[in-house]
Amino acid sequence: MTEVWSKADLHIHSNHSDGLAKIPEIMEYASTKTDLSVIAITDHNTIEGALFAQSLEEMYGIGVVVGEEVSSKSGHIIGLWLTEAIPPNLSVAETVSRINEQGGIAVIAHPFANRAFGPFGLQSVGQAIHDVAFHALEVYNSSPYLIHANRLAAKAFAGGQGIAATGGSDAHVLKAVGNGYTLFRGTSADDLRTSIENLETRAEAGRGGLSIALRYAFRYPQIRRLQSWNWERCKATK
């Protein structure tokens, strides 16, 4: 019997935060225009879009993991398999603790990203690999400007931290979905979780991922305005 490996994009944004696409559009695109088996909606500081997507799983025939990209005091942390939203502006340790309390998976998002994305530049989160018990490290992120950051993440992962590797598109537009992905054993969201827990996942880049991400980043300056709005809203909650 041939062993089955599948792809999951574990970092997607919708219009519930600073993405441009609506949830049904993301579900339709992922199920018909990509070879993904599972996606995670990881909007900033909310799981509303992810819960909506999960309710549409059967309609579109693609697995959904409820996720959130949490704005901790030291940068972004992705929580997967959540049931409740994690509030922003907590410490890294407290954020991970809240994820663990829900039985979720904590992932260091683009751990070595520079300040290209504004005040949540995440340089400090990379050091947390040594201090906080994360479950996984985002080794590949297809966002523009992260070539060097991806290399640093791959180097850190190669050091043997006892955590899983994940990949995601960090998509804010439809055509970026699937440009970065996590390769896992099996086909379902449950299989994906098992692969993460067994440290057998791989982070990989989709064909043309960076060029597509760059093209749409320049084509849609609205993304930058939405990101700025999101950062200001987070700061206002402090």
C-alpha cells in the first residue's frame, strides 16, 4: 500500500482581519485551485473567520483547522486547534500557556522576520525557541521580503529543537493561498496533528510562491493599510 502524504497551508488571513478575501472565496479557491487537503485560517487576534470556514468543510471538501495569529508582546504566535480566541498583548509564555490550556498547538510564526511588517517585527520571537516550549516552528513563509528570515528559521530548525516544522503562505490574497505549505502524513486535519506531534512534517514552498506574493503585495496596497489598522487596534487594547 502506498503511503499518502498531503499538503496543508497553515497560515491564511481573511477579511476578518487584514486579508482581502472572504471565507467562502478562500474555501472555493483552496478546494478547486490548489492541491491542499487542509487549511488553517489564522486571522489576527480572532477566530471568527476560522470558525466560519470550519462550518463549510463538508460543502467544499477540504479540512479546516481553527487558528489565530496572536499578537503577543514580542511578536506573532500562531495557535492551531483553538476553541476560543487568545487575547493580544500577553507575554510569549502566557500566550503559549493559553494555547496549551485549549489543547492547541503553538507555532512560532516567521520567527526571524525583520521590521518590514511594522511595529510587530518579530525579531525577538526567534530567541524564544530556547526559552518557551513551542510545538512547531514556521520554517517557510511565502510572504515578500522573508527570504533571509526563512533561511534563519531553517538554520534554527536544523539545530534540533525537538519541535515540528511547518510552512504556510501567510496569504492575504487568494492567489497566494498554497504558496507555502506543510507536508504531512495522511489526508485529514487529524492526520496533520498527528504528524506535527510526531515531528514528521516538512515545510515547503509552492511553485512561484515568492514571485506571486511580491506581485500581489505591490498590486494591493490595501493590505498594508489593513495591517497598519490592525497594529494600531492592537496597541489600543494595551
